[in-house]
Amino acid sequence: MSFSRFENGGRIDRSRPIGFSFDGKRLEGFAGDTLASALLANGISLMGRSFKYHRPRGLTSGGASEPNALVTLGDGATREPNLRASMVALREGLVAESQNRWPSLGFDVGAVNQMLSPFLGAGFYYKTFMWPASLWEKLYEPLIRRAAGLGRASHATDAQAYEKRWAHCDLLVIGSGPAGLMAALAAARAGAGVVLCDENAGFGGRLLKDRVEIGDADGPGFAASLIAELASSPNVRLLSTTTVFGAYDSGVFGAVERRDGAESGPAQRVWRIVAKRAVLAAGAEERPLVFGGNDRPGVMMASTMRGLLNAQAIRPGDHVAVFATGPSGHETARDLVKRGLEVTVLDTRAAIPAPELAASDGARLLKGHVVADALGGKAVTGVDVVEPASGKRETIKIDALAMAGGWSPVVGLACHRGDKPVWDEGTGMFLPPKERDGLSTAGSAAGVLDLAGCLKSGAEAGARAASDLGFKPRKAEIPVVREVCGGSTGFATLWHVAEAKGKAFVDFQNDVTVSDLGLAVREGYGHVELAKRYTTTGMATDQGKLSNVNAIGILAESRGLTPDQVGTTTFRPFYTPVSIGALAGAHRGAQYRPVRRSPLHGWAEKHGAVLIEAGAWMRASHFPREGETDWKQACDRETLAVRARVGISDASTLGKIDLAGRDAAKFLDLIYTGKMSTLAIGKARYGLMLREDGLLMDDGTVSRLAGSHYLITTTTAAAAEAMAHLEFCAQALWPELDVRLVSVTDQWAQITIAGPQSREVLARIVDADLSADAVPFLAVREVALHSGLAARLFRISFSGELAFELAVPARHGAAVADAIMEAGEPFGIVPYGLEALNVMRIEKGFITHAEIDGRTTPGDLGLARMVSSTKDDFIGRVMLSRAGLQCEDRAQLVGLRPVKPAHRILAGAHLLMPGTDPSMANDQGHVTSACWSPHLNSTIALAMLKRGRERQGESLMVWDGLRGIETEVTVGSPVALEGAGEGAAMSGRAVEPVVAQAPGTPDWLGAAGTIVADQVTLSQLPDAPVCLVSGPLAKAAAVRRVAKAGDGLVRKLQPGQALAVGDAGESFAALAERLGAPDGLSLCDLSDARVRFSLSGPAAADIIATQSGIETRASVFKAGASAPTLFGHVPVQLTRLGGDSFEIMAFATYAQDLAHSLTRAIALSH
Amino acid sequence: MASLITCPHCGIRPKEEFSIRGDARPVRPAPEAKFAAWDAYVHSRDNVRGVMEEHWQHVGGCRRWLVVERNTLTHDVHGVTDAADYTRARAASASRAGTKGRVANATKRRGNI
């Protein structure tokens, strides 16, 4: 008789049948089943095939440690391999498949490996398949890899949603068995914030599986009353199907919550739990016994069989044998006998404590016996039993075999920080190391095996944690327990059965046998770490949860040592496998990283731009017109139009840094190679920043807006690095300087108008004299548009043409760009993108980060004149003077033209003397940038060439081995296209002004401007002015005081910097006036740089926890509290407006991204 | 790397909010210092096993540069100070010692264990 289900009993709900399938077969189970119990109820005990020998396998430990019953769930995009059938709660429509078999689980061709087993012993792949060596990579390894292994991952994109969330608590309790429940309750009653995790679907651990009496309740009843109390405590969070997978420093724990079959929300959620204290109450694993055929389906742990019997009414057959070394075997026998089955108990011990004997009364008992071999094929059918003392053998026919080899505390998480478990010879167990960083152990995880002891140990651990944190726990009342087997807990240690004839498995999942370990010792790999790698014991998905202790015992025995001398391997996260998707959370696909959108993003889209990812931004690459079939046509057209007439492009992505403070000029002199302190008000200057090692970091401009008020621009690519560098210089190198730095990149839409007719176009927009005398090259002007809008005008060029950059507050960007298009229409204005911009700068020999590549100096790029020789200090000055950076032998910037103008050159190609072989020794330099110049009708390139400046006119070969290009080029000046510059003077035609429209408010959350869910509402807050108040550190208090005058809240950024927010509809000027900052403080308008959202409702804090690790418990983050933090990868200022209402102030260029993340999080929160 | 850092301005935050620059002990030499001092400042770093002081920036928070004293072996964090305070304090102690921030002094101490 095989496995089946009793007609009655168990904790399943027989009124709720559940349909599922296994290997295509339709089956039925009940609510309360796991996939494993439902399969057994259907008579299916063969659940998988083993890793190496493809042996038939069934349920073995039935918990997190299950090594054999591994299945694949789902198909296509939701397919997930290697799930433990014992950890999968049954749900309607579940589709499960067995693994590692072909063509079927019942008939598996791979089982031939069993016959080959003499060749497949430990480390076989190091020895057997050595010759010929060339076959290893091509034949042996692919074959072995294919034959071995577990389930296969899906190749489809994972369709499931994942979430990550932070949780902060006083006490984390891991495991909800008797000890865990008592620990959680003791701390919760004292008022501590508690998180209780259990990896099973229900809370209670073994209380749900064993027949025990606690007070006047049974196990499940007692557990239910405790859980009910915990669930009703507002300071407790209960997380079921949640495995704590790692214990990290600072009291941070990682946990994964599986939400299989959940109607809504994420499929899995990764928790990062910050706990001041933690109690590990993960229980103990029952130890397998190592005898021949111990892996046959139907052989399982005694506690597993007992649990299935009591919780799911699983009937293991008519006749069951129990192989015991301690009380668990007798307890299982008791429960089986009570259910009317025929039971034979084989106990290794000659003397068995009376309470155990009393428990298993009714079973046939063979004292001093061992099971030498389990017989059978796809299911166990009998056992060969030996009495070692006499050598007497007997074969008994059975349907199932339970094994009780003692217990191994689950100590993994207590060892993740580097400590080792401690061997206790008296009990025969590895016990957890002593408490560390607030993590203690309780219950069986601490080696306490009796129920009363577990309850007490848990209650004490919980109370101790609470009292450590200043709570006042009451003394716990421990209910009276009627102990099974009279509280007898000791067991005999039996590492393996010497009388075994068949394969005796130590590690089921990796098919490692006793003889493999013996081989490892004989061949010199007896050290525990070496034996692990040689035999693979303790590897794969179960990480040796069942096998490690036996393996150590066997190694100890064969080396003549004790287990503590052998020691354990290293425990590391992850405790159980966690899918990559869960760890990635929301950050994949388009949300892999945040994308900044320029204020002209929508404008560019409207004009048909092809937007590409460029660094942190989406930028317009080109603006194709109808009939253009590739980007190059559009690029050529745009380039020609700008040089001949006029074009408009978006320069908003450049890094823009507002610099103020008494020592601003001095600071600039220390940062830049040139002397910036001589810059006149209303002028801009090009500058170079070096790293301290003398190499170029970035280039850009400095504009002096007022006395000690400057605007720094950086390249788009290096904006973040440059800002961090400037902050480092200001804060860490020269804290005595009064400088205030703030990024204003988001505040301004910066529009380039370039081309000979740019002045005439701009004259229709800007209400000012734009003549070359009034606005000379490198002039900076505060101007008004014809619409009255205040703007900044820079006469700067990156195309070599006459050009202006017009900066307007970000929200006006699109409207002003529209007005410029209208104004330029009679002139044939075109929008142009990055490609055209690149062509024009290469034509003029202007550099970007293709040339500033971390290896070049100003001199290399022909910019030596920009390095001041009079300043006694600036970053990089000393190291730049090194001989190696000054010698004439260095690569220098040159221009290249191919002899055949149409020949293509690409960046990255190398330069060679004609007739020389491509080799490092012959290398002359490399191409940094290349393009097609429609003006010169030729490919042109910039390159770094050894002693390049003196080699003008020389012929070289461009060699591009990667792309198969080889072409002859002539070396020339980096400036390929001379001339241009001042552009046309005003034609004298009457100027017809174009007035830019007033902008609308962008709806980041759609037209409704709000996202409403059950427990939370997200809305965009009305426009209000935002002002950064800054001052020297010494005036930090004054800064806060001034900022508070806005709306009464101080949004503190850092000492000496705070944000003030005005009233809805108020102008910035009015707010600035109202703030009334005293001398020495600066105000900076960030009204267009920030977007404010409000998030409110009972679930608001949970939504925030999906984005940020900041603790928002009201006791810590009080009403009016405000702090800068990261939401995902996006910086925000978070403010508690009161109760469960928060303000999230985001950078405007990230607003779209943030709105998306918050909307997604809310959608998943249902 | 430590999982949590207590920013002196913002409180306890996950490490993801910070970026790390490296050893905070080397002091930028005076402009007129010998080349060897500059060479040591720019290029020479100890690979510390144990306690070291590092420059971290709370780039996802207040954007202040901090000095984090941490144990590279155990991840324990022993203290976090604002970099400006750190620089000032060291300059003060250097001038008290009469060494005027000489590099030799600054690079001498290493909290190896």
C-alpha cells in the first residue's frame, strides 16, 4: 500500500478541494495542503530525480531543507525552477513539473548513470575526462553540464512584479514556533516594535504538527491564541512565507516574502529589516541517518512523517518502520500507532528511557538494531535490519520508513557575521555561537529540545531584548506542558551505518555518499573546506542543511578526530536561494535606473526627435523629417542648416552650479587651471578642471553674475562627478572658505540658438540690444523677453558659429522654444540634435569627454595656454608639472582626413605608420572622435597622436581591426573647418517681436493630478515658490530661521542650507522679500527645479518604505520633520506634514521617473 | 562595507545613500611642499585591514562630505564626523604639534589590527 490520505483528521479543510497538476496529470488536494502533502495524498511519493545518478527521490525533510522534492512551477514567463514542494502552499490551478528526468519521471534514461557510478565518484570530472584535453571544453563539459543539474530557468522575460521594502523594528523574531511566538509576545507586550517572520504559510512551527498539550489547549490552539494577540497589537508586523535569508552588520536582515497565488501586489517582496535586536528561533533540523538506500521515496524524517500525519492526515501505508536514535522516533511511532498502523521501531540504543518506551507502546520494538539498507526502486518496499551486536539480519516488508537521527540546531543566521557554531559533545549538536550584535538564539535553534524549555527560552529572549532597549517586560507566564516522551530529549549519535551494502547518501541533493567522503580523505582532501569542494557535499540549493553535520561526523570518524576538530564550513547569506528578480525589485527594464528628462523633453518629442539615452538623460539625437531614411541624412541637413542659417537645440542637460559666498573667486582659482578671479561681472570664461594627479577632469564655463555670485557649467557627462568634486574641495579641503554651492541644473531650460542668423532670430524674442558691441563674445546678460520673462543670455558657442544660449526658468522652456521656432521660421530655423552638435564640434576641433578621457592633460589637447603660471595653487598644479606629463613625446590632439574622403573612420581605431604591422610597439595613437562633415564632403576625425603637433601633413594608416577598416589618412590641425564666428550683422529690417506663451503646469500624475488607492493618496501639490537659503556654517541657525518664514516648516538640507516654500501662487520675489534674509545669507530660486507631491493615508509610510530606507515611525520622524533622502535612485526631500501625511519634493528632471515609481508602488500595495 | 551609516546631519541611513572616496588620512600638502609629499598624497594608499578613516559623501542625502571611521574586516562603524570638522580638528592638532600638517605625520598612523 502506498501513501494516501486518512478519511478524517488533520488540519486541512476538506470542504475546500483544490485542483492542480503535476507532470500534466490533473490532481486534487485540500486547503491546508502543501504541494508535497497533496502529492502524497494522491499516492505520489516519487517526486524527482537526483542530481548525478538520476535516482528516484521523494519527500525527505519536508521543510526549508528539502533536498529531493524539487519542482518547477508555472510556465513561460512565470516559470520558476527548483522550488521545494514542501514549501509551496497548494493553490487552485497550480502547475508543477518534476525535474531532471527524460523522457519522464517514471522512466528516466539518465538513470543509466547509476550503472556508470564507478566512474562518477567524487571529483570524477577532475580525473575521468582528462584526455584528450581538447575535448574537455567542446565535449565533456557540455555533456556533463547537460546531464547534471536541477531545473531549468525560463528564457522568457519574467512577467511578475517584485518589490523591495524597508522595515524598522526593535526586535526581529525569526521563526514562529514555540520559542519564536513566546519571544515576540514577551517583547510586544512590553511595547517594543516587533517583526515576526516565518517561512511557512502559517505561524506556529511544530505546534501545528505535533500532538502536544499546553495548558488546556492543543498545539494549534495554543499557537492560534498567541497569534491572535500578536495580530491585534499595532506594534507587531507578522510576515508569513517570509524567509530571513541573511544577517548583516548594523542589525540589517534580508528577508524574502513569497506571495505565490496572491490576487494582487508583488509576486515576491524583499524586505530589508533594520532591527535593534533579533531572536533567532529557527528551530532544529532532524538529522537523517546514513544507511544504504536511505534516499528511496518513502524514506523520510520521523518529524516530517509525523507532521504530515497530524496536519494533513497523510497515511504513509499499512506498515511503517521507524529507525530511531532518540525520542522523535518513538513520538512518531506513537502517532502512527494511534492511527491504527502497523509500526516497527528499530532503535540503535540497547537501553531506551522508559518514557520513550511508553510512548511507542503498541509498536514492535527492536532494540540495538540498525537499518542497513532500504530496499525497493521507485518506492521503498522493505528494510534489511541488522543487530550489530550479534550480526543477526532480518528483512522486513514495509511501505514507508521514518528516520530519527537526532537534531541539528538551525544556526546559519547566527553565523553569517563570521562566527562558527560550537560543538557540544554532551548533546551531539553544533550549538550557535554566543550572542553578537544583538542577535541571540532561542528554543531548538539554541539546542533546547523540550517544549517547555522552548517556551521558556523564547519568552526570556524576547523579554531580555525588550529590557535591553529600555522597555519593561513583565515576567512571562509559562503554561504547563505535558511533554511527549516525558521530556526526554537525548539521542544517540550515529554518523553512518557500517553494515550498509548499497549507496548510503550523506548529501542527497548532490548525490554524495559515505564512500565519496572516504575517497576525499584518502586522496588528501579531508579538510572540511576541501572535502566540500572535492565532493560537492553541502553545495547546491539546500547548502547542506541536512547533510553538513553528518558529513562532518563522517570526516571526523575517518580522520580519527572529533567533530569540533573538523569544524564547519563557512555560513554565508543566502540561507535559501532568492531569485534575481526579487533582488532587483522594481529596478529593471525601463526602471533599471532613473532617467532625467530635460524641460524640453516634450518639446523635442513634439518636433519628432529621436530620443536616446545619454548618461543620466534622454536626449534628442536628431530630428528626422519625412523622406529621411537614416539618422545621417537628418544630421547632415541639421548641420548644414546651422552653419548656413540658424538652428535651435537643448543645452539644459549641462551641469549648472550656482556659486555664492565671500570666497567664491578664491575658490574658483583653486578649482580651475586659469585665473578666474579676474573675470569681470557680466562675462563668461572657458575653464579647465584638473584632478589632483594633473589630468583633465572636466571643462566648462564660469559666468560672473554679480559681485561674488557665479554660475559654473560642467559637461553633461561629468556633472555629478564635478559637483561632488567641488563639494569635496569646499567642505573637506578648504572648510575655512565661505562658498555655497547648489545645483541649479533643474531650474533652467537652456536653449542654444546657433548660426549666422541667430542674432536676428533672437532679437524677435529678447527685448535687448543684441549687437556685437552690446553682447560681445562671452558676454552674460540678465535680459527680459518680449513676454516680460526674466532670462539669462550667454554668448557662448559650441558649434563655432555665432551662437547664444538663452536660459529661462524650466517651466517656460517649451513655450520659449516654441516662440524661437516661430521667430526663426522665416529664417529656416531647424531643431538639431546631439549628432549634428557632435559633427559641428569635431569640425571645429572642440573637445568632449572622448578627448578628456582621464589620460590627457591640457597640453595634450593644445590648451596649455589655459594653465596659469602665476597662481601658486590649484588642484592638479603640482602633479601636472611632472616630467612625464610635460614631455614632448606625449600623444597630442590632431585632426585626420582620409585620403579617400568617403572612407569611414570610427572612434577607437589605432594609428600606424604605413607599412608597419599592428602591434603595441608600432602604435602611434588612436582616434577619439570621427564623423562625416557635410561641409568638407569628407570623413574627418580627431585623434591623439604621438608628438602629433609636429607631424602635420604626414600620412598614416588608420587601423581598426575590430571592424575591419584600414585606410590612409593625412594628419592636420584639429580645426578642420576654419572661419565663421561673428555671423551676420542685423539686417536693419524692423524686428517683429514674438511673445512666448505662458506655460501650463505639467501634470506628472496625469490629468487628474492624483492617484487614489484604498489606504493612500498621491497628489501633485500646487505650484509654490521654492527658495534655497544658504549661508556659511557659522550662520546655520540663521539659515533655518529664515527658511521657516516660508510656510512654517524648515526643510533642512545640510548645515547652512535649507529650503523655504512659499504659498501657492506666490511669486518667488514675494517669497524672497518675505523671508527677509540678513546680509551674508544667499537666496537661490529653485521654484522650477522642484516638484512637490503629497502622499497621505494609513499606507503612506509603507509606500515610502518601498522607496527609501529612512525611518518614518512617528516617534522618530515627527510632524514637521524634514530630511533629504533617496527614493529608489532619485534624490528627494521628505517632509512629514503631520499624521500620516508626507510631502515629497523631487528634482523636476526626475519628477516623471519618481511619479512612475510611486504610482507603481501604490498599484502594488493593494 | 557597513550596511547603515549614521550621518551626523540626517541620522541612520542605508549605505546606498553614500558614495565612498577613500582614505581620509592623507593631508593635501602645501603648494610649496616637496614633490615626494605630493606623490605620497596623490598615489600612496594603505590597504587597511582593520580600522580606517574614509571620506564618504552623503550624496543621496545632505550632500555633506563625512569621515567614516570603520573596520574593513568587521564592518563596524566607530564614528562619523563632518569632513569640515575633521579637517579643522586635524589642522588644529597639527599646529599644536608644530608640524603644520606635514604628510609624514598624517600618513604615519594606521589603525591596523
